[in-house]
Amino acid sequence: MGRKEIGLLGLIVVIAAVTSVLNPQFLSSVNLMNMANLIGLFGIFAIGQGLVIITGGIDLSVGSIFALLGVIFLDLVVNHEVAWPIAVLVVLFGGLLLGWLHGLLVTRAGLQPFVVTLCGLLIYRGAARYYTGDSTISLGYADNVDALIWLAAGRSYGIPHSFIALVLVAIVVGVVLHRSVFGRYLFAVGRNEEATRYSGIRTGAVVTGAYVLGGLLAGLSTVLLVFYTSSVSPSSFGNFYELYAIAAAVLGGCSLRGGEGSVPGIVLGTVLLQILQNLVNILGIPSSLNFAVMGGVILVGALADRHLTRRRVAAPPARAAGAMAPAE
């Protein structure tokens, strides 16, 4: 881990210690496992958001993707009695397809990521509401999904499967981002897309790949979230979850200008957000202010990133090793 991640880990330890002093129940096994479950649920799609942000883009449509894919998944399983492995594959492919579409609109059509995904936010939410007639679909009437319920919402040795899924996703994406050529290209595009293109790298394919991976992880998160809530209301399911993902990525060291970020940092950012929400509850702050807290977190993270960037630009270059000292 780099200095940013170590500093973030230290901040998490301090806030967790303060929270446990204010309320010893914070360290209870029930609370810790509930937090682990939420960290797993939100951390997976936050990693997908982080990949997009590293390229200098952003995805505002994540919550609406959850709503659209969620109602499709439940409709297939509950109303059409489609076998759950097929329904899961449909959702994963749907997330991949939407990510690919976003990537094409950004790279081929030359649209801004903000515009593309803002339109997606509106279109997918509207499509989900039209698809169901604006009614809620419940998992309660589904048959033959006991195995999937255990996989998505169960626990092994007391550890939620959603958290185990996050660990696996973090390992795989971490290797791709930090140990592969594609990962180096992602950072290069985020730092200077034009220079990267002139270097002979297909920047369009790299950016599209980031959106595809983000969409795939959004599809996986959809399945987990459906079994966490047991129902999908198309008007509210996944509302503002894109804010959570952006906040976790920014807190984890992803620069909104692109070119910076790490998978461990995004995971730690997700952990910090969950601890902050626990602290908000302990202090008796109304839950309606949760989004205000997240907005404040994003603002603080952006200001900190701006400050660090200015310091790096203002700092004089270090003298090369072995350079001769000027003559007296």
C-alpha cells in the first residue's frame, strides 16, 4: 500500500476507536458482520466506479442500472420462472452491454462521460418504471432459488458472502489494474489521453474496457443487492448509489481528473464510509442527512486532492542522484 492508503487506514482506525468509545456496541459481532455485509455490497460497484474515474470519466447511471437490471432479474425468476443461473447471466451480460454502450458513446461519438451517464441515469430509471408499471416486484414468490439466496445473502464461518465476493473481486481487479498492461494503459489514459494515443495505444478500447468492467461489476452488485432487499421498487431501488461509489473512490485516492487510484484505496474508502454512517447513527443525526454527509465527504476529498496536486506542482524537482554540486 502507498502513503495514501496507509494514511486512510490510520484515519479508519482513529474514527473506529472514537466510535467504539461513544458506543461500545460498535465492536459487537452483530454490528461488525452487518458492516462487513454492507462493505461487500457497496465495495464491488465502487471498484467499478473507480476504474472509470481512473480514466478521467465518471458513471452517474449506476443506481439506475441497478433498478433496470433488478426488475429484469426478478421478472425472469418470479414471473417467468427462468432458472436462476440463466437469470444471473442475463443480468451480468446486461451490465456488460450497458457499460460497452457508455464506452462507445464516450469514445466513438465523442460525448462527455457526464452527459452520457446522466442520460443513462434518466433513461434506465424510466425504463425500469415502465417495465413494471411502476410497481414493486418481490422475491417472495420465487421458487428454486434457495441455492442462490445462500450464495448471495448467506454466510460462511460467520462472514457474509457479499464480503467474500468483494475480497475476490478486489484481488482480481487489483491484479488487472496494478499488474497488467491494460492497467498501465488505464492510468496512462487518465493522465494524458492525447499523449497516450500518440504512443500508439488504442485509447478508445482502453476507455471502453473500463466502462465494460464497471458495468459487469454493476451487474454482479445488482444480484447481491436484490437478495439484500428481497424486492425491487423501480422508483427508488439504487437511488443515489452512484454518489456512494464516487465518494468511496475519491476517499480511496482516485483523482476526479483521472490517472490516480488503487483498488485497496477504494476498498478502504468504502470501509471509511460505513464507519462514518455508523458514527452518524450513534450521534443521533437523522438518516435523511446521510446523503448530505456523503456530499460533504466528496467535497472534502476533492479539496484534498486539489491541495495535494498544487503541492506536487509547486515542489521543486529533486536533484538527480550523483549530480555534481555547483562550483564554489
